[in-house]
Amino acid sequence: MIKTQKIQLTANTLFSTLLNVYFKKRWWLIIWILIIGILVSTGKKRESTEIFIMIFSFAYPFVIAFQYWRFASSKDNKVFLIEREYEIFDNKIIGTLSDGTSSTILIEHFIKVIKLKTSFLLYISKTQFVYIPKDAFKTEADKIWFEQEIISKIKA
């Protein structure tokens, strides 16, 4: 069993994490839409449909970023920003929030893990995840144990 340090997720960190995951999964869509916009903009004759396609293709990434920013900044999602710590066992993770509430998730209920540069996202559904920053582990040995004993059990 290991215990993490206290974790305080900020709205900006949540925003950048969500955006990072989106672009990691859908980078090809953004590129494809931008290429279409560039190809349409190189034409000499501009019809209303072409103008719409150009505006849409260049605005799309900003619309996505704005949606994630609104989600991360929403007062309705303040539970994500409450300070917490985790006790990690070989078969379960117990999360305890600073307000005293806690929840237990069995390792077998995690459906996938996404490793980011600075954190692990352990998904319990398509949209819900447990955020564990890599610097939350008290020692390097704890982080190695977590990767070998927990991450390896979760199917990618």
C-alpha cells in the first residue's frame, strides 16, 4: 500500500489535461479540418459555402478549446478541484477528499489508463477518470510500484 501526497487540481490544470487528451485522441481530425480550410481558401472564387467551410475549419479548434475551458471553469464542477489524497492498494484505490468524503474503486473497474507527461488518468468510464499527477508519489519507488502493480493491470 502506498499513499500519495495531497493533490489539488486547479481549473487551469483540468483544462489543459482535458485539452491534451482531446488533441491526443483527435489530432488527425483537427489537421484534416485545417487542410480542408486551407484548400478551400486557396480557390479564387468564393461562394457562401466555401466561406462557411473556411471560417468553420479555422474556428473549430478554438471552439473546442472554449468548450473545455467553460467545463473546467464551471462552478458545477468544483468537486474536481477539491484537495484529495489516495491510498493505493494492489486491488483498490481509496480516494479521500479534504471535506472527509471518500470513495473506493476496485482496480478491476478501471477500463483504461492514459499516461500524460505529468500525470496518469485512470478511467472508470468513457468520460470519468481519476487524476493522479506523477509528482504526487512520495518516493520514486512508490511511483515505480504504482506503474508495475496498478497500471499494468489496467487494459490500455
